[in-house]
Amino acid sequence: MIRTALARFSNVLLVLGAAGVGVAAPQLSPYFDPLITPLVVFLVFTSLRGVRFGSIDYSSYAAIVGLSLFLSYVVLPLAGIRLVELALSDAAVIGFAIALSVPATAGSAIIWTRLAGGDAQLATMGSIASLLVAPVATPLVLTRLVGSRIAVPTTSILTDLAVIVGGGVLLTAIVPTEALSTETVERSSTLAILLLIYTAVAGVGVFGIDARALLGVVGVAVLLFCLGVALTAGCQRALGIGRDRGFALWFTTNLKNLGIALLVSLPFAEPLVTAAIIVYYVVQQTGGAVIADAT
């Protein structure tokens, strides 16, 4: 029982562990800072690697992929930021705004969809579409959410996202699929995300975060998770979307890309910004595991 639970939540535990090391031993952070962009490029590559685009039935998935993009980049961010602003301060609001603005995390969305018995091919197509529109969508959405509070470096974010998405696509094109085993890719991508978390947490420090503020961040993250569930469940019922496609819709709409969120957060180096992003990610992944386990 305990071993099964540990296996199911291993990624969440690793994320918490990396954040803990960043708090306890931040001295190595300057050495990893130059690796942030290459690490995110590698994570994009691992998301695209092995996808057989020729085997995807685009016509039957187009409408649901479009709905997922609309929910993920428009409805959830606009509704979610209203909820966040009711409860939290500026720094935490910026962190959640960044998390709501970034694309889906392909690996987790696909894995949890498969474990829940959903349409993994649809989850793959939706995740990749979310990733490919991110260089334009993410800076626009982030500006809409918090542009009145701060000066959003739109050009810088667009450039960074274009570089990482383009770099990931280029690596996918030039690196043969058989050059790396699935196990190697999975372990390497896990290590990359842990290094990103460590670097982000160590770089800003979290000792100054008030315990009440952190509890507020956790509570809002849970409410955002519930909001995402309600939005996608409502669309599924209203549009008559089947169970298998419904799971794919939920995961591609609600599971956000941690690596890209941390990269986008670099110009806003405040502890609560990073904390909000990481807490929201942990809540999403825990909720994904619970949903997959309950089906």
C-alpha cells in the first residue's frame, strides 16, 4: 500500500525534495543559472520525441484541441486570476498569472490520461498544440492578466519561448528516436525539471515567506484545481464529449508546464512568485494522480 502510494506520487515527492534542497543549500544556484534555457529546450524535446504525427487523425481531434486551447489560454486564466486576486498579494498573483499563462505539460498530461483510461493520442495532440502556440499566447495572456500591475517583458518572453520551442523541434528533427531509450529520456527529463526547481528556489530564497501567506497560496492552488475540474467537466457534459476524450481535455487544459513557468518567472525574482508556481504544479500533479487512481 505504502510502496504503491510512493510510486504513484514519486514525481510530486521529487519536486518537493528539490524545492527543499533549494531552501537548505542554495549555494550551487549560480552554477546552474546558465543551464536554465538548455534544460527547458531539452524538456520540450522530450515532449515531442517519438510522436508519430502521420498516425494522428487530425480531423476528428481538431474541435476538442481547439476547445482545450480556448479553456487553457482564455477561460481558465481569466476566471482563475479573479479568484487569485480576491485572496492574495501582488507577488503571489504574478506567480499564479505566470502558471496560468504557460502551455500544457505534455509528459504529465499524456501519462495521466493514459493511466485514467483516456485518449492518449488526443492528449498528445492537445499538448503539442498548446506548446507550439505558447510563444505568442503566453506573453499575450500574461500581459492581459497582470499588465496593469507590472511591466511584462513581452518581447523577451516571446523570444525565449520561440528559442526553446524552436530548439526542441530542431532536436526532435535531428536526433534519431532510437538514439535514446525511453528510460534514459524519462530519467533525464526528471533530472532536468528537478534542476530547474532547485535553481529557481535557491535563486530567490524562501525564508522570507510568511507561513500564513504560504498557506493562502496552497488554498488558492487547490481552488484553481477545482475550478479547472468544474470548467472541463461542464464542457464535457454540455457538448456530449465521451469519457476517454474528456480525460484528455481535462489534463491538457489544466496541467501546466513547470519548466516554462519557471523560465518565464526569472525577471520577477520574488520568493512568493516561485512558491506560487511550484505549489500550483504540485497540486495539479497530486490531483492528476488522484483522478487517474480513482478511475
